[in-house]
Amino acid sequence: MPRLVVDQLSMRYPAGAGGVAALEDISFTLEPGEIRVVLGASGCGKTTLLNALAGFLPPSSGRILLDGRPLAGPGAERGVVLQKQALFPWLTAGGNVEFPLRLRGWPRARRRAEAEAWLARLGLEGCHGQPLHQLSGGMRQRVELARALAADPAILLLDEPFGALDAFTRESLQCLLLTLWRDSGKSLFFITHSVEEAAFLGSTVMVLSPRPGRVIHESALTFNRAFLQGGDARAVKADPAFIAAREQLLEAVHASQG
Ligand SMILES: Nc1ncnc2c1ncn2[C@@H]1O[C@H](COP(=O)(O)OP(=O)(O)OP(=O)(O)O)[C@@H](O)[C@H]1O
Ligand SMILES: [Mg+2]
């Protein structure tokens, strides 16, 4: 399983007088099988960081290493779920999920079966032939997740994938994601605004300061494993230890705002 190392990364956009410093001196490792959650205020550089890890943007300074080698653009071992939905509107739900498999040259019947299986796992059984405009926002978000998972990347980069969902759907997808994580051994890089979501999902939670984003806090947590052992998200989230960890993260976020 690949390891991503981010070493003194700074990201700067050329726009404006003197440019925009989005990220400053970020260092961390995404260990194989880890869920690293990034928490931070709007505009602090989270999406910029994801774009750098995906290989869409080159570092302004510092390095990103994949198994010891500098990233050379996007790669099949890294899957991405973008903040703005990026499904192909001219394809059906199933057509979208099949897309990466088609690129790999899978024959029609095999990719259809795989897409149907992923849609079913995400609670979208029978939606294969449906056009996207007939799906709700939450359903489209799940199609997006199914497409990323069908491509079977070792590392999944997710930018606020559950941000637009109602509380119930959000929690059920958090649980599903943890189950898929356990069964697949993938590494996840997960951006969220939700402190509760961060505490529930993260093996490590990293808090960024306002722009330019710097790492101002890191917590190692095990509530994801507690959920996988007990199977009850409500019980984990109501546990005093969880509430204490959530409050500690919230304090770090508030402290970062000065
Ligand atoms: N292409 C660009 N050119 C110039 N500035 C940019 C560009 N993209 C982003 N920025 C700026 O860089 C900063 C970080 O943006 P980014 O999208 O990474 O934030 P974010 O943490 O993902 O925010 P949100 O939580 O709202 O999604 C912002 O101030 C933004 O205005
Ligand atoms: Mg963003």
C-alpha cells in the first residue's frame, strides 16, 4: 500500500498583487490504511491541499512524495471525490460508475455487474439506468462515491463528500464509508467542516489555521475502530470520551480563529 509524504508544502496562487498564499509549511504522512481528516474554516486551503495531493496542482515549494518519489501529476492509485460534483451529466448513474472501468477496457457485462454492485452497496439498487437529473443531490453524491470506489484506488481523496446531506443520510454514509475502509484497507484523506464527522471518522484529525493554512493541531483518535467493533454510531457519538475529543477539536478550531 502506498504512502504519501507531504514535506514542508506551501501553495500559492498567482492571482492578485503579490499572489495568494493558500498553504504554508504543511508536513504530514498519509500512512497506509489511515483515515486522515482535515478540518478548517472556509478558505483555509483544504481543497488546495487535496488538489496538490491529487497531482492537479504542483507544489509552490516543498515536496509531495508517493512511495518516496515526487508526484508526477494524477495517478490511478489516487481516487478523488471533488467538492463540486463532477459526474458526467450525459451518462446515467450506472454509466458514470462504469466510466473508470471502461477506461480500463473491462468488457461490458463485467463492468455493468461491478457498477450495479457498487450502486447497491451505496443504497442505490436499481438506479443503474437512471439519468442524473432524476436523482436527488444526496443520491448523486453516492453515485460519485460509487464511481471513485469502483476504480479501486489505494488512496481516496474526499473533499467534503457528505457536506450537502441531511443528518440521517450523512451518518449512514459515514458508517458505510468506515465499513468499506475496514474491508478494503484503503487510505483516506477526508476534508470536512463538521467537527463531529472529523472525530468519528479520523484515525488522525489535522486542524488547519485560516489562510494561509498551517497545521495547528493534530489528534490521533480511535472512534472509527470503536464503531466498527460495536456497530452503533449513536452509542459512539454519545460516549463521554467522544464528546470530550469533539470538544477538544472544536476548541482547536476556535483557537485558530484567534
Ligand atoms: N485558482 C485560484 N486562484 C486564486 N486564489 C485561489 C484559487 N483557488 C483558491 N484560491 C484561494 O485560496 C484560498 C484557499 O482556497 P480553498 O478552496 O483551498 O479553501 P477551502 O479550505 O477548501 O475552503 P472551503 O471550505 O470553502 O471549501 C482561498 O482564499 C481562495 O480564495
Ligand atoms: Mg474547499
